[in-house]
Amino acid sequence: MPFSIATWNINSVRLRMPLVERFLAEHQPDVLCLQETKCPDDLFPLNAFRKAGYEHIVISGQKGYHGVATVARRPLEVVEKRRFCDNGDCRHLSVNVEAGGRRILLHNFYVPAGGDEPDPDINPKFRHKLDFVAEMHDVPALEDDVTSSVLVGDLNIAPLETDVWSHKQLLNVVSHTPIETTSFEAMRRAGNWVDLMRQAIPPEQKLYTWWSYRAQDWAASDRGRRLDHVWSSPNLAPALTGVEVLRNARGWDRPSDHVPVIARFDLD
């Protein structure tokens, strides 16, 4: 059976709900994971999602900052809303969803951006980011005969040289510094996670999911980074049939600076 999961840093769900509605109507993923919803739970646009056919909704939000939400066309079971680094930021939630006769443990993450200065000794935001990624070592890709795991979200790190428009020019820019990329890949391997985007799209190929608002013409300059990720446990990776990065969504009216990523599976 076909099954799809999408992830999108929406950069304010209430402001960009028309874009979300368009995306859901055109692509109809089974599950959509949103980050940076910037919305307290009591103001989340539940009715708009239900009208779009996504009646199962799990949210972890706060006013003006951060926030994650997972919406689906099938039942979701809440597993955890974890507060990383002992603070109250809403940056994670996990749910169970049934698909193809198996239970999928789905993590939705919004990793801290880290500020502008890539020095943890003088920039507490960067230190927080490194500590957050280190704590993610405790999130393994659980799997057994009936269980698989998926981890998606805006992880705010572009690990490969081909995940940025210029490896050389971004080596000292937060999101692609060696200390970030090294700790990021160590964390992914420690959890036994498979990078599904790079399974579907060769590592030699440039791949971006984010383009800065600062660019006058984002498409012409094409100075992007792959900050959004889709991972799975090894036992789910063979079921992947493709990954789609909706680059054209960056050109929609009043867009997010991130675009949706959809992973599709064929489950027995």
C-alpha cells in the first residue's frame, strides 16, 4: 500500500494556512509534520485542517516561537512531547501511526538554528544547538518485526558538501560548520538512522530545502541549503519509493523560506 509523510517548516501556521491548504489539496500526504508553527495550542487552526481531511492532529506549540504539529488522515497515538536541554521550548513530538500492517514511530523535530556566531563559548544559542543535537543521541531508530521509525523535521544543519550552494564559503557559517556537521552525522549514525533523502537522491547531486529571504531573486541566485531531513530505521528504508522536494513552493505567495519534502513508501 502507498504511504507518504511530508515535512515542512511553515514559519507561522496561521499566517500561511492558505499555502498549507493548497499543499494538502495538491499532494495529499497521509501525514504532514510542521515545524515553526509559532502558535499556542488554543489558537491552532484545527478546523481548517479538519476541513482539508486531516482530522487527526497532535500539536505542541507556544506563542510566537518554535512549535511543532503532526496532522494525519489516519489515527495518531501520542507517544511523547519531549523538552530538550531542560527548557520549555516546543521543538519535538512523537506519535505512532499504523500503516501497511506495521506501527511507525514518527518523530517531528525543530532543532535550534544556533544564531549567527559559530562559537559556543561566546554564543549561547550555538551552544544550545550543539547540546540539543548531542541529546538527540538518545533518540534511536527503533525497529522490530512490526515496528519502524521515522524522524523528520527542520534539523537546521546541512551535513554534506552538496547540501549547500558553496561548501567553501559556508564552512564558517552556522548550519554547515565542521563542528555541526560532524556532531550531526555522529548523532545520526549513533541512532542507526538512514538518510532517506540521500538514499533517493544521490549524494553527488546538489539538494536544497531552504532559500534565504535576503536574496532578491532566490531562484536565480539559488543559494540554498538542505536543512530539512527525512530519516528512517533500516527496516523501512527498502520500502521507500521516492522523495520529492517541492522547490516551486518557495515561489508561492508569501512563502516560507523552507519548502515541503515528501517521502513515499510502498508497504506490504
